[in-house]
Amino acid sequence: MKSFDAVHNPSAVESADANVDDDGREKRTGTLMTASAHIITAVIGSGVLSLAWAIAQLGWVAGTLILVTFAIVNYYTSTMLADCYRSDAGARNYTYMDVVRSYLGGRKVQLCGLAQYGCLVGVTIGYTITASISLVAIWKATCFHKKGHGAKCSIPNYPFMAAFGVVEIFLSQLPNFHKLSFLSIIAAVMSFSYASIGIGLAIAVVASGKVGKTGVTGTVVGVDVTASDKIWKAFQATGDIAFSYSFSTILVEIQDTLRSSPPENKVMKKATLAGVSTTTVFYILCGCMGYAAFGNRAPGDFLTDFGFYEPYWLINFANACIVLHLIAAYQVFAQPIFQLVENKCNKAWPENNFINKEHSINIPFLGKWRINFFRLVWRTAYVILTTFVAVIFPFFNSILGLIGATAFWPLTVYFPVEMHISQRKKEFMYGPNPNFKGSRTPTPSIQQRGDTGSGNSGAAEMITGLDQF
């Protein structure tokens, strides 16, 4: 078994074809930069602008402490998950379910799939709603600027949801996760842009001296909220912070885009550190500066709830950045769903040309593009379905919080820790796996320790039990 700093290059002979990886698939080209961009795209969402509200519910001490704590927890468990990309034999695991199947097996695989894909579907629906809210906010900001802040400026979200869906239909034809690097880089830039604008506007309010009342424990019972509301909103804020850090649902898929050399797990750990540390800095700045500006009356979102009205062009630009970010982030979360269905169908009907055959067509300004009719129909249908759900359930974001909180424990904490324990058990019992080269001295196996007497009998029983496991 590998150690956790192990070099994950399998002993299998690499293919002679320079365009093919060791598993026979198209050569992976992902780097530290592209993996970091994927993580930032997944983690820094428009929810960063609602962290001031979360800090207001928790207060200066608890709010900041919870932000840092969840950053550490997510980083630590993500490094464990990154070490599971390669199985004991050195084979790649392409999805989170594959990893759980390789190390744990049984019903835990189905539990993982239910949690992961339920969360991914929920996120894509939620992003459709959130993008439409930002588009509506652009229209409202312009209206308020022209007619005054007290004007009745309202417009339905539905046309904007439909427009967002049309854009996603085109982008969903990108064949796989490996082709999303440029989108994630653009989205990461957009994330930095609107988060920086939010921070800058909050700093401007603080500098003006017209700030809200803050406190060590946040909102005050009997003044801002009732006792029951205080408890409920504190838990809600904690859940929002936990969910805002989580990207374990797509970590394995991101890692599968990386080149084989340097080892994927080492690059993924660096990308995770870069992504989580960058995210934490922006989260603390947005949350704390926003709370300092608005105090216990902090809005749910700086921009769409109009914590700021002017300069309206800057508010509009920030909301446009949110929309561009969500356009790309939708694809990052949807690709694992697309791949799951397409892989299942490919295996079920390998001779079906509609499902498996690729057609090359020339598209103006884009050159040759590979089209698969099943991919075209299935992905278009999925985007239409998520858009339809967003239209008929505009309050779905509230449900998404529950889905995210439910999925957080198994995907971010339980499975990574359980698989890490499984790895260490095998390493402890059998010594290092010969398929891996360890940079760290591995834990010696029981046989290597040379235990004698009754210890050998106990070791034999433990090994037998592990084999049955």
C-alpha cells in the first residue's frame, strides 16, 4: 500500500502512443493552475457575498473561527481523498463512486452516488436560479439609478432562466471535464472580480463611518431576533459556511484531468492548498468587512439584495461577473452527471452508433467539432429539465441548502476518512504496495516487525479478518 506522500505512477508500462495515457485514454493535460482554477470555480460562488449575513448570526469570534475551522477540515479531508485516486493496484479511479467502490465497496457505493449526484443536480438547478437573480439585479440597478431608489422596479426571473439555459445547452456539448480548463480560468477571474468589488464597497462604507452595530456574539436576542430565531439562524449560517467550502463532489473528476507526471496526488494536494487558502482569504475579507459595514442588519447578499445602490455601473459589472462565473460553474458540476449516464449507456449498448459514433463537422470560427447525437440529445434534455425545475421551484435554493448540508458529512468527512483508514490498515498489515514508490518511510508490516509468540497468532487472526473485509 502507498504512503500518503507516495508517487502514484503505476508500474504498468506506458503506452507507446504519446497521445494516450497509461489507461488507454486520451492524454491528460491538466496542471496545477487548471486544477486550482477548477477548485476556485467550484468553491468561490456568489454565496461569498452572503457571508456577512452568516457572520452577523454568529458574531466576530464564532464566525471567524468557524470559517477557519471548515477551511482546515476541507483541506485535510481533501488531501486524504486525493491519495485515493489510484487504487491499490495503481489503476485510476475516474469518479468518486469508483474510489469508494475500490476501497470500501458494498452499499457505501450507492450511498456515495446518491449523495454526490443528488448534490450535483441540486447545484445545477440552484445556479440557474442564482444566475437569473443576478441578471434581474442588473436590470433593477439600472432602473433604480434612473427612477430613484424608492421606485417600483420589478421584472420576472423566468426569461433570464431561459436565456441561461440556452447558453448552457451550447456549452454542455463540450465533450468532457478535460475541455473545461479555459472556462474554469475565466470563471476564477470572475470570482476574484465580484468578490473584490464586494470587499471594496464594504471597505468604502466602513471608511465613511456609516456602519451598522456589530457584536462579539452577533445578532442580539430581543433586539434583532428572537431566541428561537437566533439558534435557528446560527445553525443555518454554520451550514452555509460548511457547504460553501465543499468541493469533494468533483475532486476526483478534477484530479482525473491531471498529467501523470508529476504524480497526480501531489499536484492535487498543492492545488487544494492553493484553492482553499485563496478561498479562505476572500471568505474572511468578504464576511468580516461586510459585517463591519452592515452590522447585525447585513443583507443576505451584498449585490442582489442591494446593500449598495451606487455606483450602479460597478454593481452591474459585479453581477455580470457572477453570471459569467455561474455559466462556467454549471458545466463544472454538470459534467460528472453527463459522464455517468454516457458511460453507462456506452457499456450497455457498445454497438449502437447513435450512442457511440462521433461525427466531425465544421463550425464557422471554431473549426472542426466532434458531435455525438446521443450526447447532443441527452445533455440538451438535462439542461432543459434543470431549467424547467428552476422555473417552477424558484425557492429551490432553500432546498439546496438542506441537500448540501445532508451531503456534506458523507462526501467531505466520512468517506475520505474511512478510505484513509482502509489504506493505513492494509499498509500496516502488508507493508508498502510494490506498485507505488514512496517518498516517506512506510509503516512496517507485522511480518516485517518479526513479532513472535502469541503476537503472531493475533496478527494471523487480524490478517484473516482483513481479507474477509
